[in-house]
Amino acid sequence: MLFNPLISLIKQVVTNVQKKNEADPNVKTADPSVFEQMTKKLETKSAEVVDTDDDLCDVLCEEVNQSQIENEADPNVETADNSVFEQMKKELEALKAKVADQETAASTPDSPVVPHAANSADAMMAMTNSGGGSLSLRKEPNMGSASHDIRVDDSTLVKVIEYSDNKIMLDGKASRFVLIEAAGQTGWLLESYLNFN
């Protein structure tokens, strides 16, 4: 079963699929109510299965199938393109794979040990939001710091370890650096590139 923090990321997955649909000139943009309905169904179903042994991803993909059937049967809402529902299932599968990879990397004995600001049981999870690109993982909490060789892809589930005291201005807003762990690697990202719900 996928672990609990993933549930809070479902809304972001739906939002990402909606943005991709809106940006794709080759596919008719689906009615916003289609995405609203999927969000409600997925969040409700997630709450129901989180304490069971059911595979959350399989259950959620079945809910996407049900949403598609209901959308096709609803005479008041234009039927969304099949690719919208396929993309949603693909995103859920990708998220499941990322979580599994990160859990495996985190349990590897050779993973670097980093002092945590808080008890690891209290660690917060977040998802990167880089608009489809990837992010540099800095070695220190400042823009002049060297970066690690790896980059963090968009929509990657990360563990938040601690926040920096210093802030920088980004697009007119103050943003702290956040020490995160992703795929067994730790480093610093800007807080503005993380979604917490």
C-alpha cells in the first residue's frame, strides 16, 4: 500500500493533469467540472482505503475509470477526451513509482545520514512544482552554492528536513531554502518550488 502522505498530493496530481490538458493544443480542454469530480472521488476513496491492504493506486485508477463513465453519461457536461483520463492514470502510476523508488533509496544502507531538525516521524512531505522542468539541488542554502550532480524532476515527492534562516526574493516574494531528501540524496531547494497540499 502507498503511504499516508501521498493522499495529500492527489489534488496536485489532478491539477497537473488539468494544466497539461489546458496547455495541449491538440486536445480539447475538458470542462473544469470533470477535474472537480475526479478530485472529490479520489480524495474520498483515498480516505476509505488508507487503512486497508488495498493498493491505493489501483483503487484510484478505478475511480478515474468510473469518473470517465459518469462523464460520458452526463448530458449536461461535454465528454472529455479519453486522453485526459489516461493521463490521470499515468500520473497516478508515475507517482506510485516515484514513491516506491524513494522508499527504496531511503532504506539503502549507503544513504547519507543528515541531521534532522525534527524527529523523522514528524517529517513533512511535499511535492516539487517546477512547471514541468527539473530543479538544482544545492549543497548549501544559498543561490551561489554548488549544486549536486542530480536534478529533482517536477512532481517528485520529497521529505522536508529543515528550513534555512536566510531568505531570498523570488518574483517579489521572500522564499526560504528547504533541506529536502529525494531518492536518497539531500540538498537545498527554494520553498516556492514545493507544494504541501
